[in-house]
Amino acid sequence: MPTPESALFLAKKPQVPPTFKGVDYSDTPRLKAAQDAIIREQWVKSMMARLIREELGKCYVKEGVNHLEKCGGLRERYFEALKDAKVRGYLFQQQNYVPGDE
């Protein structure tokens, strides 16, 4: 059952997609909202990789010598999550954004 989101959480939740598409750089509040959304998405991916890693560690301990067979799915999910797990920031995307390239 999902947890209801509080009004304070909803107020801080970004209202823009995590991209600079359609953002006017002279409109500071929208630019900051886009930057915040990008950073939040990167943190979510990083925390998802952390959760998968913790589950993988539990699986290794639980399965012992059979971990190669029993934990293979988690291991593959972790390797896929590691590709996007690094928080890189928004400056590269902001400075090298070309409209229409998405």
C-alpha cells in the first residue's frame, strides 16, 4: 500500500521534467527547478543502486557458496544500475544543451 504524500513533500517535489527542454535560461525560477529535478533524478538512481547492493549483500550471506547461482539476477540488476548510479550534476547538460536534439 503506497504511503500518502504530505503537503510539505508535494510542495518541494519538482513540477518540471528532469531536462532543460523548453526552459528559458533568463527565467531563473524555472531554470533552478529544472536543475533541481535533474539532481533529484540522479540521486534516486544512486539510491536505487544502493538498495540493490544491500539486497545483493544479504543474498550473498544467505546463500553462501551457492551465491553465484542464486543471486545472479540481483547481480545483473546491480551492474545495470551502476551505469547510471553516479551523481554527475547538471552543468554539462545545461551548457551543452542543443534544442531539438532529444
